[in-house]
Amino acid sequence: MDLVIHIYKFDFLQKKDIYNFLSASKQNLKFLKNSKYLNYAIINIIKFNNIAKFNNLMNFIDKSVFTNKIKIKNKYNIEIETTFIHEIINLNRIELLNIIYNKFGFIGENYYNIIFNNFHYLTFNIKNKFNLLNYLVNKNYDVLKNNEDQFNNSNYYFTYWSYNNNKIINTNLLPLHIISYLNDINLIKKYYEFIINNNLQTINDIDNQKLTCFLFSIKLQNYDYCKFLIENNCNIYYSDTNKCNLFHFLLNTENCYNNNKFFNKIWNLVKFEKNIKNLIYEKNINNIAPINYILKYGKYSAFKKLYDFNLVKCNNSYIEIVQNGYKYYFSNIYKSKNVEKTYQFSEYLKLIKLLLINNLDFKLTNNLYQKKNDPLYNVYKHIY
């Protein structure tokens, strides 16, 4: 027997009753419009991919239900604003999307925006994700024609939501940027091929920070993706809105083994590129060149790579920058009696040695290196 409930008593139903009520006769489904639990019912239909209940739902609601903003709590228990069409795309509900398409066409926001807006969703149900992407291609989905939001230049950026200390941070990225977060290079290549072949983006497109996907992958230290992009002839000479280039991102990092190892690997990919020397001395918006980061942080391994390639030379002014960097680091950042056992100390020591040996004009006075209270005393005693 069909469940029949008078409209005035409808609000007495519980959440799960509303969900079950969607199996009732079609003539009674219109009562759901007046229920405060309607959103709960729809989100569960989408979650469990219940096609039968969804078909019943489509008999009494219009397309605005799918595009209106709603608030739900995500897995981090953070309340976010979304739409039902957004959740259908996120969860790869192709059958549900097709039902909507057959009745209303493509509605709502930029679907590619949704697909690439969160890299976590790109890492599971890969087969279904590509089935969804191919479905859109086969239906000739066009972002510009089908996006109901008023289009302007910023609409084509892909909104990436990330979570930092339980706060939602919104930045505008492009799909080739988003896949930089993936660790599986084979999966990256699959998405890359789809994005390029379907003209969603070109390899050198920039986001609203003027970052190319190559620079973005450098920031994330995704070596395999960096290598893949270089092999596909990406432009490595771009700078972002702060005029930071490839080497700014590589070298403005902590002087630790992993960061230096990453630099060495990228250096081996780009060292034969034309005009690479220019990037080393190119100043950013704060008037800082990558060479300054090398000296300030005492990055001997990076300096030695450039030195051996005859791209940098030793001079007196560099010694002073290294000295100041050493003093600051071990006086303010790393305060310990075991300074000489640190990786950073070893790097500073080797860099200062190299600079001193190659600067015959530089004279180190006894007064300078014999002062035990001088932060550099531990370095100089190893040299003299």
C-alpha cells in the first residue's frame, strides 16, 4: 500500500522517513517541497546513487533545486556551501547526471571546475572519473555555452578548495596545476592527456598568480611531473606575479637534505637550457635574486653545481652575505650547543671554504676568527 500522509502532517516525518517517502506514489511526492528535510533526502539519493528514487524525485522538482546553494558538512565536519549538481559531479554519478541532462540539459556551474576542484576526488574511482569525463566529451559539453554563471575571464579558472587548520582556503588554479598534487605519475599522465586533447588548457597557461603548471609543480616538489612537463617542452622561463622564477621557488627553502636533493634533480633537467644563467640573477619584486638565497641559507651543494658550470663566481661580497646568513640562522633559528653536528653547519662551512679559497684578496684577521663569542668562530676554526 502506498504511503499517504496529509500535507499538514508532513513535517512530523523524520529524516529517514522523508528518504523512504520518495518511493511513494507520484501524486504524493509534491508534498516533499514543503519539508525541511528535502535536502537530506536528495543528498542521500546522490550519496547512494539510488536511480529509482531519483527518477521519482524528478517528477516534482525543477532544475533550480539542483543549482541552488545549500550547506552541508564535509568529512572534516566543516560546513561548506555546495549544490546538488556539484555533489553529483564530485561523486561521478553519471546515471543521475544523464537523467538531469535528458530533462534540463547541462545546468549549473562549470563541470570541469567541479571535477578538478579537489585533488582528493581525482585519486579514487579513477575508472568512473574518466567515464564521467568521456561522457561530457561525448555530449559535446562546452564550458562557455553550458555554464550558467555570467562568464568573464576569472570564471575559467578552476576553484581549488584546500583545508588548512580547519579553514577553507580558496585559490584559483587550472586543471594541469591541480594534478600536481597527485603522486602517481601514470595517473597524472592520463589526466594530462585528457586535459590537453580536449583543449581544457595548454601546457603554459597561467593561473591568477601567473604560475604555470611547471612552476606550481616546482612549489610542490613533484619531480616526476616536472620532468614530464619539461619532456613535453613546457616554458621554464615564466615568473609569477611577484616576479619569482624557477630558481626563486627552488632556493627560497630551508637548507635541508631533501630540498637540496630536489634542487639537484631539477638542475640536471634544466642546466643545458639557453639563458639559464639569467634566471639565477633575476630579481623578484623584493629585489632578491636566487643567488642571494643560496648565499643567505648557505646552500653549498646548489652553489657548487652552478660554480662547476661556470654560472657563478666567488667574490668578496658573497662572503659577507654568507656570514650574515650564518649569524642569523644560528642566533635566531637554530639555537643549540650541537651546531657543528648539523647539516646546515656543514653546508655553511663548505660554502665559506670555497669562497675563501677562491678569493685571494680576502684576508681573515686573527681578531675575527679567534673571538669565541662570534657565531662564526666554529666555522673559522675548521678553516684555519
